[in-house]
Amino acid sequence: MRYANFPGCSASTTGKAYTESFSYVARHAGIEIDEVPDWNCCGASAGRLQSDDLGDALPARSLANAEAAFGDEPVLALCAGCYSNLRRALVHARESEDRRRQIEALIGQPYEAKADVVCGIDPFLEPEVAQTVKARVTQPLNGLKVACYYGCALVRPRALTTFDDEEDPQSMEAVVKLTGAEPVEWGSKTECCGASHHVSNPTAMKPLVERILADAIDAGAEAIATACPLCNMNLDMREAEINKARAARGEAPLDIPVYFFAQLLASAMGASDAEAGITRNFVPGSSLLAEAKTREVVVELTPEQKKAARIAAAKKQAAARKAAQAAAAAAPAQGKEEAHE
Amino acid sequence: MSRIGVFVCHCGTNIAGTVDVEAVADAARQMPNVAYAGTNKYMCSAQGQDYIVDIIKEHNLDRVVIASCSPRMHERLFRKVLAEKTDLNPYLLEVANIREQCSWVHKDKQIGTPKAINLVAMAVAKADCDTQLFTHEIPVTKRALIIGGGIAGIQAALDIADAGFPVTIVERKTTIGGKMPMLDKTFPTLDCSACISTPKMSECEAHPLIEIKTLSEVEKVEGYIGNFDVTIREKAKYIDYDKCTGCGMCETKCPQKKIPSEFNQGMSTRTAVYKPFPQAVPSKPTIDADHCRMLTEGKCGVCAKVCPTGAIDYQDVDRVTTERYGAIVLATGYELIDWTRLYGEYGGGRYADVISGLQFERLVNASGPTEGHILRPSDGTEPKTMVIVKCVGSRDPHKGVPYCSRACCMYGAKHAHQFMDKVPGGKCFVFYMDVRTPGKNYDEFYMNTLHEGARYIRGRISKITRRSDGKLVCLGEDTLSGNVVEVDADMVVLETAMVPPEGAKKLAQTVNTQLGPEGFFTEAHPKLRPVETNTGGLYLAGTAQGPKDIPDTVAQAGAAAAKVIGLLCKQSIESNPMVAHVDDSKCSGCGACVDICPYSAVTLVEKTLRENSRKVTRTVAQVNEGLCQGCGACTVACRPGASDLLGFNDEGIMREVEAYATR
């Protein structure tokens, strides 16, 4: 499968670890990546606030470039913000022919809106890619309990993203399972991480992050997986600060590493910590993965196997009971014989 | 040359306020064929009727045009006047609607008067083409069929049977009773739901004129009002009810014991041979073929061995019968919306302690899975804090349905009351959008629940998450104070929307009637004909027509029964003469009318016709006048123009259009 990658501003900055780990996995899973030529800012922070036209034109220009170079090859946006903005332009262009023409006029180049826009998780939902990844997992993260965190931009609004379920998505869980890890069920997977207030109002943001970390730990998770550079940075970078504040309040620290889901895939596929970008994490993440790889594998039995095991156990029990009865029957006889003697 | 009389009604100021009625009468006098035109304050009053009769006789009129309200309002009355007090055929009457379609929608006489004159001119032109029409008699089969055996069907069946007419109840499930026996208490009186519904069920069983067919479905309906030929499939029960005594031995010995009980909403289990609950009617078990080991795997046969009367019959097959009924009542009830599919934010069914209102009814019921103790399904402990979420699915066009389910506000208040009553010191939070309690003693009940301490919070729950200590964290907003609310609940009850039952659409096609956009059966008129459908002889009872509570359901069932009795009392009924008519000489037998007819009233037949003084046998369309509802679809579809609607013939319509176009 080939994708036209839209790197966005985070690819070589806050989301460098995502880029590195994703590239590693893509190389080994047969995902081929082109780069959108002459791409520009997706307009995430200010584009749409300026005007609806600017909000559509900025992402549409990059999409038109991708279309010109690679036809209907899907455009891959690793950053959730880029994903959301590119999809908005795409959906608007597809919604009405009038709007598509307006957008073409705004960007001054043809744009057919043929190519789809996908996020980092989507390539791994293709059955053949999932199978390749599974086959390439040489160092499974046996039973590592992972809380998959989606944040907002990947799943909402539904009209733009068409995710499986905007309130209880499951697709990242399916991908993380490929590594041998066990996703946990938890309730904060689509709660806001407060990234928009990261700089402007950290006091409003911190309780949101703290809640997500606490909920993940409460649900039994050992690690958090993300698919958005901004969420990842927010959770990973703020953890130490939050723990410091908790210590001052006399509360136990929230100790949980935060990974990009691609880092988990890469590590399980044999990438070194540097190759998977794990060394870049703020909360040290190497030792947990190393430890998970040494865990004993618990094999889940199928219902038929369970039934067979139950029958075997029942047979064994019945045999033991028979033997005990036979022994009991023999014992008094023996006693009699002894008395007789 | 006809002699038409035009009678323009003032309708007080309803018409005269925005239409100059005298000017309309003056204009009418100039119209072709008009022999008389006059006005009256209320044409429908006794004095107005006498005026029409006198003028007809005095001026020797042979056609009548009445310019008044909608023909849906008084056309029947005026026809009756013509039939009973004059020598005129009642179908030589035209009603020009100058009220609903003219005076009510316009504000001044400048616009209203010319439009009324146009409408009258059209009616006058059409009246000239009107022909005499005659009704004929249709015999009535004095039996009624009730589809659905819930409280609506039971009530209708009892009322009709008590009037002396045989009734058949067709029920899809293994017992009649529907949802009502599953409920614990009924609002606002808090009397025991099963105690008042199960006696009615056994009354049905014991009634000599009521036949109950369970595990049965209507497959085909042919015929028309007074004479419906209904094909019913009675599914195999695998038990011979003539031999079975209902001793229950088979149930106690059945080894398949782990099947979720539908009656207890999955909160307890049942066996494969089972009776859903002790008071079920018929009070005999059936074998669930999907779970029975003998029927799925071919081994077991325990029930046959233990049955003292040899009633078990694994070779039992479906029985299909066709019988004739005079009237049909649709009482197919409702289902609750499948919230687990729609509301991921409430856990999507993954949290055992987030339950539906119907599950709560079973929990709090003394014959339920917990013998009436409110215990959490997850760990069997008593919840101390309960959250009730109303409007789950209702009034939610994005995820659920746009309409209000009507009963939830009241049973939500009842659940809150029951929880606080049974759990001393328990806290109950009710999240609501609005509280709607119209009904006798309803608001008093709600106020009482408030005074007992239920905390009503205006706003919806946005998310429910489960903490590791088992608490359900409910996040919501109190929209009155503008604050975010968080409740750590032990149990959450979702009051879910009523939706049409599965198969309603198919049944609508089978019985030839319409469903509204939300999937409930459509009544003939929302106010004046609430239990009739647009198909003659077909009536509605209960939630088949739309969400409602038990009192309304029972009232509507009684009303439907009254309509059925009124029909069955007659030896015969008058047919509607305004039906489609096929001119054999023009018909090419293409069958376009057969395909388009929504009532299956048109068939193709071989007919011997006299054409050009020769006898020719060819295929032509034939209209069953009993089935035809006079919709006119076939007249539009007919290419050679052979099909015409009596009372609305093509010529009359064309003359109307001409009259308008040439003014």
C-alpha cells in the first residue's frame, strides 16, 4: 500500500519520535510512503479562525499537490490536528460541487478531492498490513496492559472523521493487540487533554492531564498509547510536573510511560529504543518494554479447548474416584484377612 | 344543460372575515349552468341544511356546489342531506374548500375573494360532469383478528368478545401479556402491574369466544373490509397442547439451563423447554428450538422421558391456516431502543451496572431475579447511589429518535421513588431534559418523588466510566446552574426510547397500510379518527400507533374495539362508490395499474368482450371495489386512459383546470 505523507509541522519537532517509529514500522510492514510535494501548514492553530475560506484553502492546497503528484493515493497525516484539517477540506470539497469549485478558485489549481485522507492508525487496519505486522513481531510485549488514548481530533466530529465510534473507538486497540499487548477498557480515551491551553493556560490544562493519567492507572494500565503528537507531548511532558505537585499534596505519583502506538509496534518488531524513538520520551519507557518482553505468554484457550480440558479433568477425577472406591473395597477385605490369620 | 345551485357559507367570520361571500355569490350567478346562488351564515346548521333543501326544490336544481370548509369536514353531512331530504343523488355534490385553503390562509378580502371565486368556478365546472353513483352492499364476516397479544390486544379482544363476536389473538411470543407483566408497579397509583394484567390474560384464555394463537405470525392478508382472508403461521411448539397438563416436569429436568431469560431481561436464566413466567397464557411450555439439544444436536430427549402424558413431539411442524375475518386490529406494541449499539459514552453495554429501565423493573419485582431486592448485577451488592438518565434515545435525532417516548418521565419518577423506598438512605439523581407529566395525578406523583428527596438535575450525562472500585463515574452538566456535575454512582438506569417492533414494516406491507416516518402505524386522522387506518376495516390499538402509557393504551384498545363492534354489528356495509373503474374497450391489459395499486385492488383477468360486433377474449384489468380506496394512482399510470376514478373522472378534472385557466 502506498501513501502520500503529509508531515506537518510536528513531524520533525514534537512528533519526531512518532515519525521515526512509524517509518521503521512502515519499512518493515510493506507500507510505502511518498512525501506530498511542496506541502504547507495545515492551518490548525489559526487558519479556520481567520476565515472559513482560509481554513479550507490551506489544507486543500497540499491535498491538490498530492493529487497532482500521486493521483488518488491516500494522504497520510500522522498528526491528529493535520488529519482533522485535511479531512475538513476534503469533506467540504466532496459535500458540494460548488464548494469544490470555490476551493479550486481559492488555491488557483485543480482539486478533484479523489484521494482519501487517513490517520496513522488506518494503514494497520488493512488486513494484509496487519498480517505482515503480526508476522514481523519478534519480540512481543506479552500481556503489557495498554490504555489507548485517542484525544479529540482523531475521532470528532463524526461528520469529518468517520471513525468507528466517536465515543468508544476501538481501532487503536486492534492495532496495539498486534504487538501481544493487552489493551484495557477505560473511560477517558476520548477526553480532552487540554493541549490547546498548553501554553496559554496551564492551570486549566493540568487537571485534565492528571485525570487521564489517573484513569489509565486506575483501569490497570501500565502504559498509555497515543496517535497524536500534541496529546503525546502533553501527557508525556507534563507527567513529572504533575507528580511534583502531587508529592507536595502528599499524593502518590502517577507513574506511567506514554508511547506513540507506533513505538510499541516498532519495539515489538525488533527496533532498538533509538530506532523507535523511545529514548526521546520524557517518562523513561525502555525498561517497561524490555520487562514485558520477558513475561511468560499466557495462551487464551478457545471454547472447544476449554471444553476438552474440562472433560479430561472430569475423566481424571472419575478415574481417581473409582480407584479410591476400589481401594476402599479392598481395604476391609484385607483387614478381615489379617484378622482371620 | 344542468341546473347548478351554489351555496356560499359565511362560517361566522371564519370565511366572511377574509372573503366577500356576497361577491362570491354574485360572481357565481354569472357562471355557466348556475341556476341559483346564495349565502348562509352557517350552511352546516339545521337551518342552513333546510335552506339548501328548500332552494333545491324551489329552483328544481340537479347539481349542488357548496362553498364552505374542507370536504373532509362536512361533505358526508351534505351528502346525507341530499340523500335523505331531496331526490338528488348524493354524489351530484361538489364542495369548494374556501375556508382551510382560502380564508384561513389569507389576510385580506383583496386576495381571498377572487381566489374563492376561482375555487367556486372550478367546482361548478366539475359539478356539470358529475354522474350519479350508487353504493352497494358488502357482507360482513362477524369475526375479528387481533395482531399482538399485549395489554392493547387483550383489552380489544375482551371488549369485542364480550359484545358477542369471536376473536382470534395472534401473538408472536410464547405467551400473551406483552410487556405489562414484566413491569413491577404502574404509575401513578403504584398498583402491581402483573396483578392487574395477568387476570386479564387468563380471562382471555377462559373466554369461550377468544382463540389464542401464540408463536404465530400473520403471513398474508387478502380481501377487504368485512372479508379479510388471513393466513397465519403457527410455529412448531414441539409440545402437544391437547396432552400437556402444564405440570412443569419437563422444565425442572431440562439440562439446558443457561439460556438468558427474555422475561427477566437477561438477568436470570431459563431452560430450553420453558414457560417464560408462572402466569403465562397459555400456561403450557414450549421448546426453544434454537437451544434444545434434541433439536440442535439430536441427542438428549430428557423431557420426552419425564413427561407423564407423552406430550413432547420433536417432529412437530409449523401449521399454516387461512381464515376469514371482518376486521383486524393492529396491536403490535413497541420495543426499547438498543442503546448499547448507539451510546458508547454510556459504556455501550460493557458495564453490567448500567441497565435499562425494563431491567430495573425486573430487579425491583418480587418475582424477578433478585426477588425484589435492588442489587447490582455485577456483584450483587445493594447500590447506595443511583443515577437515572432520561431520554436515552428519545428526543435525540443524532443518535436515536426525534420524538418523545411519553411514558419515561413518569416511570423514571417511579423508579426514583422505588429506589428510595427500598434502599434506606439511598441517593437518587435524575438527569433530565424536561419533565413532562400530563395525566391524571401524574404531576402529583412527580412532586411527591421530589419531596422524597430525588435530586433532579437538568442536563444530560455526557459520559459514564467505570472506576476500578466499581463506581460508575457519571459526568454531566447542570444546565440550570451552568456547572459540570460528577456523580459516583453504584448503578445507572437508562430510561430508553420506545421504537416500533421489528417486523412492523413487513406487517404494514402485509396488511396494506402505512407507517409514519418513525415507523409506527399511521392513523386515518390524528384527531378525529385516531384508531382507524386509511385501510377500511383495519384499526390501531396501543403503542403500535405511537408511544403511550398503559391508561392511554387501554383506552385506545377500547376505542378500537368499539369501532370493530360497530362494524361487526352490521349485516352488511355500504361500499364507497368513488372507486376506480376500467373501460374494457380501452384497456390494453398492460398491468401498470396492477403494479402501482397500493391496496392490491387491481388484477388482470381474461374477459370476453364485444368489439366491432365480434366476440374477442383478451386480458383486461379488473378493480375489486371492496379493496379499492379510490386513491386514483391507477388512473395516472394508465396509458390508454382506460382507468378512471368515479366521482373524479378525467373530464371533470380537465373542466376544473379549464375553468381556472380561462378566468
